[in-house]
Amino acid sequence: MKVKIQIDIRKLIERGDFRTLKMLLEDQDPNVIYEMIEELETSEKAVVFRLLNKDLAAEVFSKLEPDEQYELVKMLTDDEIKSIFKNMDPSDRAELLDELPADVVTKLLSFLPKSEREQTLEVLNYPENSAGRLMSPYFIYVTKSMTVQKALDKVRKFGKDAETIYTIFVVEEDRTLIGTVKLEDLLFAEPDTLIEEIYTPDPIYVKTNTDQEEVAELMKKYDLNAIPVVDNDMRLVGIITIDDIVDVIDEEATEDIHKMAGMSVTTTSYFHTSPLIFIKNRLPWLLGLLLLQSISAYIISSFESVIAAVPILAAFMATMVDAGGNVGGQSSTLIIRSMALGDVELKDWWKVLLREIYVGLILGSILSAVLFVRGFMISHDVMVNVSAAISLLIIIIFANVVGAMLPFLGKLMRIDPAVMAGPLITTVADLGGMWIYFTVVTHILGIK
């Protein structure tokens, strides 16, 4: 269905049937329009934007990748860009300006009235990925001395432009945040009731420099649809809604996945990222791990006499290496995720250590028993299979513990646990597993 819509848009543009195209688009959700135009050429996207009303155009424009936005800025007329830019949310404006050349930024800022230009520049001054960058200045606030009737009048007057009307923020006369009141409480209260009689004090809030990941955790923990943002003097300066946080959660999840894979983070989608950027992001870790893996050649060469004496031992090497990497990767992922959710803290390292030793012992016992039986398909020498099974037991305990402890080491060194543990665990487990395997078989089989 999506492909059919794309083809229809192209045909309508080619035929010049802009009236039909405008009718097709005007009642659509911004997300649907974004999906419709995603694969169109920039010139075709420009046609679509010229047909959208200014509010809808601003919403769709905010969803485009930075390179697409820049191409459209160059293609559309000043008046068309001015209309879109003026109707964008300040946080979306700031995100766009971050990606554009200085001369284009200057031109776009000149399109805004003085008050909105100052508002956008203020957002740009906040640290990247902070609450200040995410917040919207469009919200409804009331004072505690107001009556319910006056508060409802204010909701009716400003509600259309506000990010949310379901949570209303209560402030002092100097805009110091003191609480919140729900719309439903206003609706069911008597009109002459004072706000101070029904509002909820001590709200959950964040400051302008709070990291966006912490904002997401707070909103999820307290099930908030909006969270107030205050400055250092506790004055209310903006709000962040759950819609903004959904995007943050996606970004943070992508970032963590990239880090765990040993890659630098890319901010654009797959097809909008140059292959050279992927190479640049992946190569440093791959080179480092390749050099680290060269230690395995040294380990193998130092036990060359062992392999020469019992060649069948080489058949178990892959099993040892793979098992260590797999187990270490599982325990590492488990702890990193638990840290992200706040279930595990740095002080819990010793509890985790004891638990993972126990888990590793059970897993290792089961897997080594399976390997001992399966080993007879490779070798009929009982002692070889025993040595392989014991080696696997020790490797699994080792890898499980290392995988669980590396995130704690990263946290202690103030390095993102995903960066520390993700790329390293497989290599460390491989090298440690290789050394453990040859050391154990050497002693059990009495090879010199």
C-alpha cells in the first residue's frame, strides 16, 4: 500500500494535478505524510511542501533527516522556508540550526520575530542532549491564587497552542514552580474553588542541564505525560512531553547498540549515512581488537608442543573460544541492561560477582557434561574428553564473571559500560579461554 501511494504522488506531480494531491495530503497525519514522501526526490518533496499548510509542513519538516532538510532549504524559496521555520517548535529549530552552515543559520534566524529569535538562541545555548534542548515553551501555567474558573478560561484561551492541556503547572507570581493540577480536577471542581485547594505540591521536575536520558528515566518511572523544566532559581521555563521522550528513547537505544558493537554513534538513518562514515566509525575498534587478538597467536605458539603431542586437542579449540564469547556476551548484556534500568548499581558489584560465579558454575557443569558425551564423536580417549570438559567448565565461569564485571569497571572509570564491555568481552573471553584450555589439558594429560 505504501509503494502504491508513492507512485500515485509521483504520477500526480508529473501530471501537474496539484489540486488532487493537496486534497490527498491535507487530512493526513504528519507521520503518514513523512512515510509517503520518504523515497521521493528532493525536487518532488519540495512540491509536496508547497502544497501543505504551514503547520503541517513544519511538523513533517521536523521529521526529515538533517541532509534532507538542508537540501530543501536550498531548494525552497525564502518565503516558503520562512513559513515552515516560523512554525517549527523551538527545540526542532535548534536541532536544524545545529546541522546547517553558519550563513544559512543567520538567514533562517532573520526570519523570526525578535522574541522567537531570542528563544531559539537560548535553546541553542543549552548543552546538547540536555532537557533545555528538548523542552517546549508552549505550556499552560496558573498561580495558586487563581480560581478554577479563571484557570479553565486560560486553558480555553491558550490550550490550542500548548503541548498538553492535561497537566497544568502551578507557579508563584515570579513563576517559581510549586506544583501541578490535572485538567480533570479543574473540570470537577466548583468554579470559585482556589487552585491552592486542589493542586498537587512538590512535582517531579528536571533542570535545563539535566541529561535527556535521565529525563526519560524519570518520566518512565513516574508515568508522566509531561515533566516541567526549571532553571537554577526553580523558575518554570519549559516542559517536555512524552512525545519528545519517545524519540529520545529510540536515540539512546540506537546509541547503546552502536557502542556495544564497538562503533561510534551515527545520528542519521542507515540509507542517509555515507558508507565512508560507517567505515570511519567501525575501523578504530576493529583495528584495536585485531591487534589485541594477535595475542592469541602468541598463546597458541607457546603451546605448540601440546598440539603436536595430542593433535586432536585442536578440534576442541573452536568450541572453547565460542562458548566463552557467548557466555560472556550474555552476562555483559544482562548487567548493562540492569544498570540502564537502575536495577544494579556500582555498589552491587560483589553481589553480582557471587551470583555470576554460581550461575557460571551451573551453566558450566551442564555444558561440560554435554561436551564430554559429544566429545566421543571426536576422540575416544577418555582423558582428552575429561580435560576438554573441565576446561569448558572453567572457561564458562571465567567468561561469565568477566562479562558481568567489565560494565562495573567501565562505571568505575566513568566510561559508558556499553562502550567498555561490548567490544571487549568477546576478545577477552577468547584470549582467556584459549590460555585456560591449553593450561588445563597440559596439566591433566601430563604433557611437557
